[in-house]
Amino acid sequence: MRQIAYDDLVKSVKAMVMHTASHLPEDALAAIEKAYEEEQSEVAKSVLKQILDNAHLASEEDRPLCQDTGLAVYFINVGEDVKVVGGSIRDAINQATEEAYKEGYLRASTCDCFDRHNLKDEVGYNLPAVIHFDIVPGDRIEIEYAAKGGGSENVSRATVLAPAQGKEGIKNFVKQVISDAGPNPCPPIIVGVGIGGTFEVAAKSSKHALFREAGTPNPNPDLDAFEKELKEELNKLGIGAMGMGGTQTVLAVHIEKNPCHIASLPVSVNVQCHSSRHSHITL
Amino acid sequence: MAEYHMTTPLSDEDVSKLEAGDIVYLNGTIYTARDAAHKRLVDLIEKGEQLPFDLKGSVIYFVGPTPPKPGEPIGSAGPTTSYRMDSYSPILIEHGQKGMIGKGKRNEAVKEACKKYKAVYFGATGGAGALIAKAIKKAEVIAYPELGPEAIRKLEVEEFPVTVINDTHGNDLYEMGRAKYEVKD
């Protein structure tokens, strides 16, 4: 059984989290640059310019891209033939998250649901991290990370359609969610759509769909075509960058599909703002 | 679409000439507050007690910045989504607030208060927190330090760039912009 030291895991994850807060990944940057080129509204174009200037400044000066440095969200695939020694994987991820947020001067945003007090002093600085584990074959640990902001999370929605509603029903639901969201989730956005599975599988898939690099095709040709169709439909809404009106509302639509119950058609839409801060490492 | 440079506090005359879509560069003092601080301000008004700053002519920025690095006045400081302040803003506007800075849609009550008492809602670019921080020269927590990022801060700003979303005439840039670019099948 391959071994990974707890401290090495903490160190790698911490470095990734700190870097991600101030460096917009290439795929997001390229997608925004493309939107800037294609935008027809002068007002929206000036907003996109600000977004690009901000990305360059944040990277050069190592400043957080956005004051909402998010909740730390991880999808972690743990190989069956690898073991972390010196502590648990969950503890390592939480420790790395806390240290990165503290030392990187990032904002602690976790709070109690009811009285809304910040949990930084009792649970930990921006803890707990949101961690989705899976067990896979092999001796590696693959970690996908995103700093997920609240504004775009707030407009995300899930439903269970009747099977007869089919693709048309899915299209209408996604369109309604993005139309209702309007300027609020900081467009231009990436739209993650989880289809099928059970209620919670659809939601989780819609989140995971956001981790795919923007601009890469869906490996399933049918879904790839559906993604392109949805993107075109959504851009007809005219919302534009920061909702000021424009042709470039959606940078990409990403779909993940799962088999579902014969009685159901679960659909979830998870929205990602233009500050799509994500990263991955394999240990 | 006009461009203005304005210094706070803002007057009725200042805000009345603004129209949805105008670009304004703000100078002077502005205050930060999010939901929790708004609730406290409204509670003070209802109890007839004094507020931690003078509302008359004031501009409130909806922001919860990241912690400043040593030697810097503030961390990244872009706008948060404004609808969470919708239930409080009309009361503050009635008591003299002239400007709000945030992002995202406001409800009818806020738009109505902007018309009735002469106030404007400005949009700043969400997710441009590093860039916007450059316009903030000084920051000082003046109330509710226990709220952390949500404490009320007094900011000194220079040429802080905002766009008028809701003006005193009932116009809404989000509706106007979208209507112009929406493609109906």
C-alpha cells in the first residue's frame, strides 16, 4: 500500500488553495477574453474589461480576485491502494483550508444558519470545508478544489421533473433559473447542470460539472450538442456582464448525466460566477 | 450615458441629475454595511437612538472585504448582492441616505424610495475586488467590530467607479439593458 504523509498532504492542498484565491485559471480567463471580443454592448464590454483587469492585477499582486473567497469545496477521489499516515484525510483538508485562508488573508465566510454568527473561532477559520469523497481504484489521491462564492450559489436551483417533460422540460427549467437570476450571480457565468440520479445526485453532479475546464467539449456527443444548444438559448436572454445588458451572459454550460429512476427526471442547476476559481492536484 | 465625478455627502441636486447607465466616480467618505449591520441601523432608527454615522447625504457600500494585508488599508473589496438589504434600505433612504453601492436587482420598495426621497442605487463590478480596493485609500471600523467582515467601516475613496442602476426617475438599467439585447423567438 502506497503511503502519503499527512504533512505533505496539508502542504500541497494549502499551496493550491492560496494560489487559487488570486489566480484565475487559464480556462476561465480565455473564456472571458472570448466574451470580451464577441460582446456587442459597449457597457458590458467595459465591465468585461474591468473583470480582466482585475484578474491581471490580482495575479500580479497576489490579491484575492474577489472579497468573497468562498467556501472551500473539494471533490476527492481516494485510491484503494493509498493510505495517509499521521492523520486522517479529512483533518488534513480542513487544516490546509484553515491555514491557507488565515495566512492568505482570505475571508472566513462560514456561519451558523440561524443566528448567522461567524464560526471562525469555534469550528475554525472558514471551516468546515465541503468535502465530497469517492473511493476509486489505484494508489493516487486526486483532489479537485473550488473556492465557491455565495452570490452564484444563491441563485442555484434543483427540481424533479416528470419523465414526459424530457429535454424540453430541462431546457425550460434551466432557462427559467438563469432568467430569474439575472444580474445577481455575477455574469458572465458558467452553468453546471446535473441530470438524473436521485435528487441529491443531480445536485452534486451539477456542482461537479463546474469543475470541468470551460471550453472543453463534453465527452458525450449528445450532451455536447445539448450544452451548445443551451448556451445559445441562455445567451438570448440578453442579461450580459453584471446584468447590464449584452450578448455574453453564459461562458459555458456543462452537463453531467446519471441513470435515474423510471418515475423521475431530477435536474439541478448550479451557477458559477465569472470568478471561476478552481484547481486540481494528484498526489 | 454621461460621466460624473462626485464628492460625498451627496445632495438631492446631485442625485437628481443622474440617470440609469451614467458612470460616476465617487470621492470622499462612504460607509460599508451588509445585512447584519443594516438590521442594527434600522433598530436604532426605530428606537430613536443615534446612529454610528450621519445618514444625511451618505453613501453605503454593501461589502464584506477580505482582511487587509499588513500595511494596507483594506483587502479585496467588491460588492455583495444587494437584495439582502431590500427590507432595510427604504427606511435608511427615508432618513437621508442618498446612495447605495452593490450588485444585483433591487425590489419595488427600494426603487419607490429612490423616487420618493431622491436616492440612487449604484452598481459596482462584482468579482473585481482587487481592482476596486485600489480606489479605497483609508478604512476604519467605526461600529460593530464583532461582526468581522460585516462591521461598519468608514472608507475614504478616490474616483471609485460605479454605474447608476436605479435613478430617481424610476429607471432600471438591468431592465433597460436586457430589453435591448434579449432575443425573443
